[in-house]
Amino acid sequence: MIKTNTLHNKILGGEFLSLEEGMELYINTSPAKLFSLAGKIRFWINPERRVSWQTDLNVNYTNVCISGCLFCNFHCRLYENERSFTLGERELKDKTEIVKRAGGNQLLLQGGLHPHYRIEYYENMLRYLKEISPGIRLNALGPPEIAHISRLSSISIRETLVRLKAAGLDSLPGAGAEILSDRVRRIISPSKPSSSSWENVMREAHKLAIGTTATMVYGHLETIRERLEHLMLLRKIQQDKPEGTPGFRAFIGWPVQLKGTKLAERFRLSPVSALENLKMVAISRIMLPNVPHIQVSWLTIGEDLAQLALHCGADDMGSVMIEENVVSSAGASFKMDSEKMKSCIREAGFEPWQRNQDYSPAEN
Ligand code: SF4
């Protein structure tokens, strides 16, 4: 039987746990021991008894996408039906005003893999947003979008990122990782860029000192081993980032949302249990000691479970998302405003602090 004290000392000594140690912890160790170890690592990395959160608005600038991921109800093919949209300047301006009124200063820009938009479209969008709202921070375009833009524009990933950064991109969300296993991706997201493409975009972003986050969507066709391999790959990417650059600022995992999806139609999948969600938070904290923050996805697991996750290794509650369309369209239905967020964190026994995307304190 594995001794959690030994693993604790190993991590405090600067060593990473092996895949087998992670598997043993996840499968054969009691949840109480797992959570206790994750809690210790959390306070070793973030000693203060406080939990961060932020306010942002998720702007889905287009739902047109050629990828057709089986878990996604949000996208549609170009001209397929009346649901297809691309936001114009007027609508983008409205979004900046909405987020400011709500006390936020950040937009999370994400869309589909549009078959026609090249780099210039994205440069114009980012420039326009910075022009009309110079203080706004743009956390924009996940790795699959970057890889897609680069391919469509016949320029390298590096050049794509350099040009987008110059146009106003502040940070890169870790979207589109799902499970970094091509075996699984070939089934659930057959037309999405591969896991090595996700990795390459992140490595380039880190070299350019663009801060990022890392994500995982679990609870579909992947094995526990593949989840652990995913975490180990993230740890390696983080280890290789140039010194002094932000790299992955946080990791966020969430259970796949299945309502009305093709994935649920084709496979008999059970919802992820509450205990498993908490174990995923804990194992992430333990396996990723070089990633500063573990975020809990209250939007998908709900407020009550999110509060418990703060005792299992998480130190960040993510965003009060004024608007979210992607996971909501597959069943995520929880809602939160800033007052509720603060009381939720306090109720769980922590002090809330509002942050920016880069984990600096929010100005307001
Ligand atoms: S998840 Fe993203 S890439 Fe996949 S179909 Fe939906 S919009 Fe397209």
C-alpha cells in the first residue's frame, strides 16, 4: 500500500510523482487520504487561506465550425441553418460594455474553427476591441483555433501568435485539450487539431511569454491512465517553459456535459459522480505541483461540490461568467454573480479575492 506521507515528502523535496504512483493514489488510496494529501500540497503552494475568482464574459464570436466534436451542441456548419452567426462590431462593443458594467475587465474570446477567416480577421477583431476599450484584457483563442488560423493563413504557429499578440491578445485559454490522447480525439473530435498540435501551440505561446491555462474534459471515452498521462504531459510542458515566463497559470478540469449531444447518442455514458469530480481536483493538485493554481469548474459541477473541491486541492473558483454558451448548450446550468461567489467562498471557510487573468489583484 502506498504511503501518502512518503509521497508528500517526495513532492516537498521537489520530485514529481510517477504515473504509477498517480494511478495507485487515484485507484487504491482512500478518498480521505487523497484529499488530505492534495490539501497539504495546496497550502504548500498557496499558503494563504484565500480563494481567487474573477469576472469575465465569454464572447463566442462565431459558432461556425468545421470540427464537429461529438460533445458540442454549440457549433454549426456554415450556411447549415439559421443558427449560424458571427458577431459584428456593434455586438462586440455591447459585450465590452456589459462586462464593464458587471465590474469585470476581461473578455474570453472563443469561437468555432471557421472555414474562411484568416489571420487578418482575428487581428482586426482584437485591435478593434482594444481600440474601443483600451483597458480590456483579451484572453483569446484556444490552441485548436490558433492551429486552424495558422493552417488557413499559411503561416507558422509562432507567426500567428506574434501577430495576434501585437494586435492585442493578452493570454491564451487552454481550451480544446479535452483529453490529450489521439486515440480518444479521433473518436470525439475527429477533425480537431491533434494533441501534439495543442502541445506545440502551448509551447510556442510559453516561449513568447504569453500566459496560458491548461484544461481537461473527462468522463467520456478516456481511461484513468489517459487522464494521468494528460496531467503528466502538462507537467512536462510547464517544466520546459523558459524561466521567468508565466506558462500555465492554472489547470481546470471538468466533467463532459452530455445533454442532447451526439456523444451521448452514440455511447452509453454515465454522468461523472460527485466523488470522482473531487478526486480529479485532488489528483490534479498532486500531479501538477509546478502549476500554481487549480481552478474548480463550478459551472459544470455546481456550487455545493465546488465548495467541497476547495478542501480537496483547488484554490481558485474561476469566473463569474456573465455569459457562457458552449458547455451551457450541453446541460451546464449553474449560475453565479459576484456577491454569490464571495459568499460561496466564505461559506466554504476561505477569504475571497478578485483577480485578473494573470492572478494580479483586480483593480476594482
Ligand atoms: S468544441 Fe469547439 S472545435 Fe469542437 S465543434 Fe464545438 S466549437 Fe467546434
